[in-house]
Amino acid sequence: MDGPKAEKIEQMFDSIAGDYDRLNHLMSLDIDKSWRRRAIRQVVDKDRPQAILDAACGTGDFAIAIAQAANPKTQVTGVDLSENMLAVMKEKVERKGLQQRISTRQGNCESLPWPDDSFDRVTIAFGIRNFEHRELALREFLRVLRPGGRLVILELSVPSNRIIRWLYNLYFTRILPRIGGRISGDKAAYNYLPASVLKFPGRRQWTATMQGCGFKNVRHKAFTLGICRMYTGEKDMGSPTAGQ
């Protein structure tokens, strides 16, 4: 569903697309690559070709890493609101010679343009917090998954340790917006991005939300003292329209 927030998010990411990779490493303290590697274990089955959708794919780091780790016949599709982010992704895909294995499409994850039961896996790294209607997106992910398919979510989070949380909040609310604003020229974007992390539901609430949207076997794993969290959920084998 295209709403006011979706339009603002699209404009914001369009404006920072050229600097996003560098700034994303700043946001994650440059540990995001290791988080993606750990998540890929829940995504890739090297013994067979898969159809994988990377939602809110941004500049393509996760989609590229998935394609490189997967069976050579696996097809990865990236979808994102931002045309400029997708343009950066296409350049990266071409440089790595992965054009035959990775495709892109502009679109809103709250209303995906694919039919039911299209993908073996749906992934989303550091994007779910930006959605206007997260439950709609979760139900769309469930719809396009094949029975037995899996959703894998990576998202930045607030550490549970009080001292670590205080340092984390200081970095996120005071230091990062200044650095991001200077590099990208868009200070508002780097005020919004940390704030969106702090507002995202905690693990118990988000796990319950995934279950409420129809996902089975929902699991959670914290990385790096809870700075990042991985959520996985599966589509029921019993029905092509489970949870709908």
C-alpha cells in the first residue's frame, strides 16, 4: 500500500543511495557483514536451486552475498521502493558478473507483484523497521512463500545490557546523525534511521507479531550483544495459503 510514509521513505533512500553502503557500515559498527554471513546459513541450500526474494534489498549487499553462497542455479530477486538504491545495486551486480543470477524490481513490499507460492525463501536485512504497515508486509511475505518456505529477517536492535545500551544510544542519537549528515548531506535521514531502530518492537512483541501473521516455528537469535537480531519463521506445509 502506497502511503505518505512509503513516499517519504522512498525519497529519503533515493537521496542517500550514493553514500548508503558507507553509512550502513557506520550504523552497524562495520559488523554487518558477519551478521549477513550467519543469516545466510538459514537461507541457502547449496544442494538445490532456489527462488529467493530479498525484500527491501537496498544496494544489494545481502542479495549478492546470498547469490554467491547459493547453488549456481539459484535465482535471487531484489525488490525495493527506491529507484536510486536499485541503480546502485545493479552496478554492483554487474561488477561481480551476477546479472544472470540476480534480478531487481521496484516495488512496495506491502503489496508484492508476485503470485502465491513463488519463492523458497524471503529475506529482509535492516529494512522491516521502515515499513508503514509491517503486518501487511509479513502477510505478503507469507503469501509468496511456498509451503515449507522460510522468512529470514535481520534487524538492528537495542542491546539488553544497561551499560551497553547507554553507549549504544549515545552513539545512535548523538554521534551517528552528525557523521551521517556530514557524509550524505542529509542530516534528517540520519536522525530518522537511528530513531527507527529505537522504536522497533522488542523481540517478544515482534515474535508474537510474526506468529499472529501466520508464521510457524518462529525463532529469534541475538548477535553482538543484541545490536542485531535475526528472526526466522516458516510457512505451514499443510496449505499453499497458510495464514491467509
